[in-house]
Amino acid sequence: MSTPYVPPVADYEFLYREAFGRDIVADASGGALSADDAVEIIAGAGEFGASVLAPLDRAGDQVGARLEDGQVRLPEGFTDAYRALAEAGWVSATAPESAGGDGLPASVGAGLGEIWNASNAAFALCWMLGAGAIHALDAAASDDLRETYLTKLVSGEWTGTMNLTEPEAGTDLGAIRTMATPRDDGTYAISGQKIFITWGDHDVADNIVHLVLARTPGAPEGAKGLSLFVAPRTLVNDDGSLGERNSIETVAIEHKLGIHGSPTCVLSYEDATGYLVGELHGGLAGMFVMMNSARVGMGHQATGISDRALQGAADYAAGRLQGPVIDRPAGTSIAEHPDVRRILRSMSSQVFAMRALSVYVGDLFDRADSGEDVLRMAELFVPILKGWASEEALRVTSDGIQVYGGMGFIEETGAAQHYRDARIVPIYEGTTAIQANDLVGRKVLRDQGATVAALFAQIDETVAALREGRAVGEGRAVGDDTAVRIADRLSRALDASRRATDALLGFAGSPRDAYAVSVPYLMLLGTLAGGWMHALTAVAVAVHAAPSETDAARLTEADFYSAHHLVRVHALAETVAAGEIA
Ligand SMILES: Cc1cc2nc3c(=O)[nH]c(=O)nc-3n(C[C@H](O)[C@H](O)[C@H](O)COP(=O)(O)OP(=O)(O)OC[C@H]3O[C@@H](n4cnc5c(N)ncnc54)[C@H](O)[C@@H]3O)c2cc1C
């Protein structure tokens, strides 16, 4: 039996109100909302996730999506749950106001994203993909398309998909062959096969809005010749009612390692009707809007699945007795074995780092209008959050199995499901290598390290604040030494990160060297950023006049992260400096 899901409301309260030294929700909303409001929203979502979505997670895994007579069906309960989610306004909550949504700050969206994914990651993909489609249509669609499709996506009545991948075009979108031929009436006839389309067919909503990347006759070769189209599963009449089925056939659904509750479809387009979104040959730009939103969403997915694995493991360890525990009375559970404690702390400190970084990246996007430098920092963090959090989710979910021992390997406990579900996160929405190439090529080498240097300067300030806190910390009962230890480790990791960055910049003339170590460099920056999040937390709790038990626990987590995770930066820096070893 899986452990019931408990949403991490207190962490979000801390992150929204204190961790970054200000009420980030009030700042993002111009005072229209406060951290208190955001906590209420998170608590409401947590209740919905725990009571409606989480109970369907096992059925999604064990029964899964099925293709029956050309129609994909989800296990019992999914349709009602989706309708309830849309009717409660959870789909429109994070949609931009310009698209008719509530426009909640991205930092609050990070919390919601984590909760949906922790509750039921396979199901959450349904409206996460829709969120990407909403952003892409909001950025580029004509008034007609907005009226017909965007409104229904925002209300959640219909769902959205992202159709990029083809058998011969995975990472390399320039190889896409699906053809969109213009018709006299201004629509396009789309033909081709798309594979791996998440929630490409289902029975939980009345229509599906496919966003399709295709080539038009005579278009330039490669990615520059791609255009973006809307192709609904069911065509829409002029009065907005549903008409005939479009000629898009679900040929198969994939049998996968995990996320069985998410139908991954092979779709065949045979002269299907499509509508151009934005400029002809401007498809990639539109798709990037969608991909960026989805990549940040993957950070939330990694966090959610990891937290679910942690909660299960902690619960199991608290109840399992096995042998005498060093320096503890008889009858103490395995949770107190020093090594089990180490694993659980490793998991929890990593989950907090991911959670805090997701909120921080949301906050950067919320402030992106305030200056080019903030936008650049937000964009720097997109591949870091996606790549690092998804890779770490593999470690966390694997550790979760270890805590259960043999029972972790047995499906009944649910620990194995988290591990299997997490395995896709470093692959889709661009593999970790693709995130790392984006990071190194577009975001570090292109501005010769300027944005990353600005990040390091901010971390320097946190180191100084931790150290000064010790000197001036009147009334501090916890953490003086701990805070300084954390500051010292962070400062040393920062030195190593600067050396690694210098080495990387030195590879500018020999790109194979830079790209051979781009993933280690991404992991270095992600690990450093995780340590920074913990250090900011240590600064925030240090100002409390009367530190609480929770403050002490947060400081312990920060101390642990800096000793067990942050230190990996030194090894990664050595690897980066080595370049390609051919
Ligand atoms: C469950 C699931 C759901 C999916 N959902 C969707 C969806 O909704 N919509 C959609 O369009 N697609 C979807 N995908 C496709 C997914 O995005 C691709 O599988 C992914 O981008 C990788 O492409 P590929 O499988 O062709 O692998 P390949 O591109 O063949 O890559 C194979 C290996 O080569 C490496 N590689 C390739 N190119 C480079 C490079 N330039 N530099 C360094 N390394 C490189 C990769 O990192 C990887 O290790 C989904 C896939 C799965 C499995």
C-alpha cells in the first residue's frame, strides 16, 4: 500500500514569505496577493491532490491507459477527477491573464506543479502539456484561434498536446517530415506520423488541441522551415460546437517503463485539418515558448515524484524494526540506523533544494520584466532546473527503494513506481545532454560567462551574510557554528565553480572539449544552486529571535546538504577541467 500523500505546505509558506528575504508573492502580484493567499492556494491544491488525484496513482500505474477500438481509455475515476480539477479552476489558475486565466505568479505555479506531480505524475502531464499549449497560443495565435481554442484550453474543457517527435526526428527537430499543404480556404492539410505524443488521445475531456510542428511545401530545409499548427482531434463548427472527427488516428500507445497512466500515442495524420499559428516558418519560436514552460514543469515533476518517494520511505522506516540500533534503546525502528538516517536526510535535503530552486526560478520569471539581467538569469536556470532536478530525482527515488530494502523492489509498496516514473524525466522535453548544450552554448559561452558570474556574485553575498550573521547574531540560539560551516563549504564550492567556469570558457576554441563536459558542468551548477538555496534558508532562519524546532531542522538539512551533496561540486569541477578524453 502506498503512503498517503502529505502536501508540503509549511515549506511553501517559508519559501514564499521568508527564504528570499521578502514576500515574493506580494512582489510578483503588485500586492494583489500575499504569501498568506499563496499558502491558502497551496493548501487547497494539496487537499485536492491528496484526496482526488493521489488515490488514482496506483490504478494509473497498474491498469494504465489502454487503446480499445481506436480510442484511448483511462482507468475508472480519471474522467471524473479531471472534470473536478477543471471545474475547481485549477487549470486556469496558472494560465496568463492575457489568455483569460487567473495569472497566478510562477512561484505559486511551482508549488502547484509539485503537488500535482507528487499526487499523480502521469495524470499531471495531461494539464502540464495544456499549460505549454496555452502559453504558445497566447504568444502567437490569431484572434479566431484564441477565441476557438485558447478559451477552452484555459477553462480546462479541452486538453492540449505537443506534437514534435517523429520516428526519424527526436532531438533533431530539423529532421521533421510531417507536411502541411495549404488549401484554398486558408487551412492546411497535415500528413505524417508523430510518435511519443503525451496524452495524444484519451477520454477525460471532450476535445484535444494538438500543437503540431510541420513543414510546408518549398520551406527551407532544417528547423528554419518549420511552422506551428493547431489541429484539433474533433473539428469545431463556426458556432463553437463540436463537428466531425479530424483525420488523426491513434495508431498505438507505447508500453513504457513508467508513467503508465499517461497515454503516449503514435498519431497518424492523413490530410488532417490544421490552422497556422503565428508566422509561416516561425514554428520553432512558438514551440520554444511551449518547451520552456514544459522544461520548468519538468523541474516540478522531478520534485513532486522525489517528495512522494521520500514520504513513502520515511513512513516505512519509522515502522520497520530490524536489529539493534547503535546507541538507541531496543525496539527503535530502522529510521534511526545511522545509514538509514543518512539516506533519508540525503533525500529530504535534496527535495528541499529542488523545491526551493523551483520557487526561485518562478520568482525570476515573475520579475523578468524588471530588467534584461533578471530575464537572462531566469533563462540560465531553465536547463539547470530541468537537467539537474531530473537527474537527482533518479538518485532520490533509487534511495527510496534502498530504505525499504527488499520490499522496495516489490511493486506493492509503490517505491518502485516512483523510480520507474522518474526515469523518463531526464529524457523528455530535451535529454539532459540537450539541456547541458543549451546551458553551455547559449547561456555561458555566448555571453562569455557574464550571467554565470553574476550568479556567483550573488552567492558570494549569501556567504558573507551567513558569516556576518554569526558576528552580529545577537539572540541567535541555534546554528552559529553550523551557519559558518555551511558558509565555508559554500565558499569553497564557489571557488571550484569559478575554476570550472574558467576552464569551460577556455574551451571556446575547441567545442568538443566544452560539450564533452557540458552535463557535468550542468550538474555542478545545479548542485551549487541547491547549496545556495539551503544557505539562503540558513540566513533566513538565523534572523529569528527565538528559533523554533523547524528552524533547527532546516539548519540541519542545510548542514547535511553542504556536507553530502554540495561537496560533489569539487569532483565535478575536476571533470569539467579535463575536457574531452577521447
Ligand atoms: C514517455 C515519453 C513521452 C514523450 N512525450 C512527448 C510529447 O508529448 N511530444 C513530443 O513531441 N515528444 C515526446 N517525447 C519524445 C521525447 O521528447 C524524445 O524521446 C526526446 O527528445 C529524445 O529524442 P529521441 O528519443 O529521438 O532520442 P535521440 O534524439 O535519438 O537521442 C538518443 C541519445 O543521443 C543523445 N543526443 C542526441 N542528440 C544529441 C546532441 N545534439 N548532443 C548530445 N547528445 C545528443 C541524447 O541525449 C540521447 O542520449 C516523449 C518521449 C517519451 C519516451
